[in-house]
Amino acid sequence: EVQLLESGGGLVQPGGSLRLSCAASGFTFSSYAMSWVRQAPGKGLEWVATISYSGGSTYYADSVKGRFTISRDSSKNTLYLQMNTLRAEDTAVYYCAKVAARTGTSSLCDYWGQGTLVTVSS
Amino acid sequence: QSVLTQPPSASGTPGQRVTISCSGGSSNIGSNNVNWYQQLPGTAPKLLIYSNNQRPSGVPDRLSGSKSGTSASLAISGLQSEDEADYYCAAWDDSLNGVVFGGGTKLTVL
């Protein structure tokens, strides 16, 4: 059974940093691309970033480019999202999702975690 | 403003058929597959339709997807109360080099 468990969310002040983690199990983590998707309170889904199966390619939404970094550690079956220079508009539930492809150029997320809430506020 | 355009709401009575549209452009729907996600209240999104018209295991055949040109649609027949949820379309965008989502459609079963 595929399981994705996010952690690391919490309250952070504007301008601060946070690192999210997503522990994956139930599939060959190193064979699939992975994505982060967020959802602000009461709003729709917004894609944040994707990393290819090898970590060699990364893709970012313009809204986070230069501030967020997606990475993966296949030895730990874990996906990360380093978030720097956080803004109030980054407040959202952040979902980790498995992409049903090796490359990152796909919108097909076949499994999702339950999400972790990030609140940016002073 | 989302790159993919969906109606904000849709509704129907039990047993009815409803469709949800998703309009995009040549760089996203026009050149890539469309996927649909269902989000029940308070839960994570779930893959509903992939590659325009394919159903994952466990998704009933009363749900179907289609794509034509730069538009796609999701159809739900035999509407049930458990279908009440938010529905999102998504596609890769070659110009933006990223995933684009529709704004979401809230389906109400009257």
C-alpha cells in the first residue's frame, strides 16, 4: 500500500524558513517523480514543484521560484521542500504527491499524502 | 486567475447526469493529457480520471472523461450524494513548464 506522510508544517513568521518532509513507502521511491501541491484556506489546488525520479530535473511554479527548493533522498525514501523567505500568501496545506512517471513533466499524481499545514504570520 | 477555466459550481439531483468543463489552451490541454481529481470535504485530493478518459481501479464507470482540442470535460451519471465534492482538472503546460490546475468546481447534490 502506497503511503505518503508529510511533516514539518507549523507557524512561521514572514521572512522565515521551514523544511517540509514527505516519507514515502509502498512503492519504489527512486523510480518515480514527486510533486508538492498546496491549497490555501478555502482556495483551490496550486502546483508548487516537481522533481524527477533521479533528482536531476526540478520544476517550480513562478510564485515560489528562487525561494523554495525541492529535493529527494532515495536512501531515506523521503521528499523535501525547503521554503525560504516565506510570505503570508504561502499559508496553505502542503500536499506531497507521487507522480505516475519517471520524468517530472506530468500532471498525473496517482497518490497523495494527507497534507501538512504551513501558517505564515507574525 | 487559473490557467485552466472551470465553472465554480455545478449541481444536480440524485440519478441525474452532470458535466464539468475545463477550458485551456494549446500549450496545456491542446498538447498534453488532462487529469481529474476529486476532493471530498476535509480530505486530500484523489485521482479520478487520468490521460483524458481512463479510470483508475476502483473508480466506477458512471464517471467518464473526454477531451477535444483545448477543452476537456468530466461527466458523472447516476449522481449520488457521495459525489458531492470539489473537482479539479490539471494538465502539464509546455509554455509555463509546469502543472496547471483549474480553479475547481464545487458539485452539490440537491
